[in-house]
Amino acid sequence: MRLYLVSPTHRLRDGSLVKATQYWTSGLTLPTLKALTPPAWQVELVDELIAEVDLDKPCDVVGISAMGPQIARAYELADAFRARGRRVVLGGPWVSLAPPEASLAHADAIVVGEAERVWARCLDDLAAGRGGGIYRAEAWTDLDAIPRFDPADLQLVDRARFRRSAFYRQYFHWPLVFSRGCPLPCSYCAVQTFYKRSYRTRSIEGVLEDVRRYKSMGAVNLLFLDDNPIGDPAAAKELFRALIPERIQWTSQCTIEIARDPELLDLAARSGCVSLSIGLESIDHDVLKRVGKGFNRPSGYAEDLRRLRQRGIQVIGLVMLGLDGQDEQVFGRTVEFLEETRVSLVKFFTPVPYPGTEFHHRMAEEGRILDHDWAHYDYASLLIESPGITPARLRSGFDEAYRRFYSLPSIARRMWPPPPRNRLRHAGYVVANLKSHMFLRRQPSAWGTIS
């Protein structure tokens, strides 16, 4: 039997597909699914972000995994494969959280929840021409029981280039995981909704095995794909202690709480942490409380960010514009704060009512969802009615915030002088700022492009 595993890209508003010429990391979903597939199957993988999907690929079953704006493209591809007589199974967070009938309209089967416990049975049924429908995982997976994937299945774009190019070895981040889930209550978050605020970690030995395997292949930088690797601070400290002798560099995303535990922060820095994406979301506590993120406490942001910078950890701030409680002053106030606290990079977002989340339920109940086309559920579309900001002002303010943050005076203010540690990494972030500046000069609007 032949299985074709697909990770779709998504379309821009002009209908074009988003593509990349090089990939700075690789997803783990497709390699893991391949490792879970029974040996009798022949498996091929394709990531549409960097390659073309072959709609006429000779195969018996097509598996498509999607999240966020990928879902519309996933449905489009699923319909095209089924029109050619292929059996299709859809999965991923969006499929699990959205009403099942939405995905079953495009597929023979859907996987709801984690695939590990149901994947083989789903494939067996599809291969035999029976079953289909919903394959629901009724229990969480033991992360140490998941079969090891083959690193050759990671999407590197050009492996020869990785071997010969010192730059690309620095650029590519090898992916691994320590945990799944997040115990925090953010109402807009699909992660805590999908995992029902549960949280699990792998054994330290399993993580170290992955680290050493990557190092043997020439890896320089690692990326923990965890949604919140410090969700269990005691377990995170144990991991960071174990990583110190490995002398690696790593990045991830986590909450600002890492800066509020001195031991945790010091261990992270000593273990090789060089950058973190951190969901600041808003500089107003009342705004955060309305979306279940009151634990962030913006009054402490300045000190938190100072501590991170002092240890040479670059911060990519994640900020939402258009939340309840924000008004037209939010754009200027937010950028001014980000400049004062010397945040290295920023990604602005508009609020997204992801299906299944508490935030979606409230927005739907209040009749405030403006756009039900899931192809538009990206980082910068106008999806909900914001009481304090008109749609036109939100659109222009979003652009203004990006352009001001990545202006040359702002870059100089935020990035000089460099922090006391990891100055070479800091230089790379200066270059990233300048590239964003040039990109925004070429674009008539930043809306929905730079994020």
C-alpha cells in the first residue's frame, strides 16, 4: 500500500500560494506519522511550503495535516485527490477543534485528537475499503512511547547545501520536543483547548538522545517546538541542567513567567537558550484579564525583559492589536513600550476566533465574528468586531505599528548597544530587523504579509 503525506501551505488574498525558497526549521508531524505507519506501507512526504504537491501521485491513501489558515488549502487538496479516486484522511488541531462535519465533507476519515493511538487502525480500515468517519483518540499518548522518526524525513530543502554551507548550518534549526500542551487558561488559545489544559513531558534521556543525534549530524541550533516548555517549571529545570554539558544553542516559545523565576532563567541561559518567542499580547492588564491571560502582569514586563536581555536571550514579542479594551492609542503606546524595553523582533496579530475555543464561543454568542471564511484565519485579517477601534483604523494602525517598529531609528534604539552575552546572535537579529525594514519599504501594506 502507498501513502502520500501532505503538509499544505495557504493562499494569500490574491489567490497565490505562500512559498519559501529555504526553510529555517522543519515540522515534525509528517516524519512522526511516517514513523507510526505500519511497515507494509510505502510512504512519501511533501511540504507544500517548499515543494509541489503531486495531485496525480500514485497512491492508495492521502494523509493531510493542517492548522490555522492551512485548513482551507487542505480542503482544496483533499477534494482534488478524492476527485482522482484517492482515499483521504485529514487531521491536525483545526480538524480536531472544528465541527467534524466540516472536515468530513472533504475526507473519507478524520483523526480527532492525537494520532498516535488511532493512526494504524485508520490506515488499515482505509486500505481495506471499510470504516472511515471519525477516529477519535480517547487518551493522551505517552511521549516516550512514540517511535523515533528518521531525520532524513525533515524538510531541509537542500541537504547538500547544509553540508557545505556554514551559513545554512547556522540558519537551520533542528526540531525536537520536550512537552505537549499548556496548563494556562488563555481563552483564545487553540493549544490549551486541544489539550484541555493538560501538560506532559518526555523523559530527559529521550530528549538528550535527540540532541546528541542531531549534534552527530552537524547541528548547530535546535528548536524546541513545545508550546510552553516551562509549563512544569521543576521538569524544565531538570531538562536545562541536563542540557548544560551538551553545549548547544536552542530557541523556543514560552510565557514571560520564565523571567520571574531566577533559577529557571539562569538555567535556561546556561543550557544554551539564545532566543524566545514570548506572548506579551498587551501592555494593559485589564485587556489581558478579559482573555484569561491576567497572569502576564504587564507592570512587570520592563523588568522581565531586562532580565532576559541581560542573559543574552533575544525576545521575539508576540502582540495582539484589536482586543477588547484597546482603543486607537494602542498602536503608538505599544510600539513605544517595545522600543523602551528593547524587544528584538515583534510579530503583531489580530484576534482570531479559532473554532472550539472559549474566545470563539463568546465572539459567536455576541455576534461579533465578521468573517467565517477559514482561509482568512491568519495573523492579520479583520475577523472580529473590536468595540474600541474601527476596522479602517485597525488596518491602518496595524501597518503603522509595523513600520514604526522596523524603522531605522527604532532599530538603532532597540538594538544598540548589544547585550553582554551572545553578541554574534544579536548581530543576526540586527540583520533580521534590517531585512524587515527593507521588506516593508517594498510593500504597499504590511497587512497579512510580514507575520
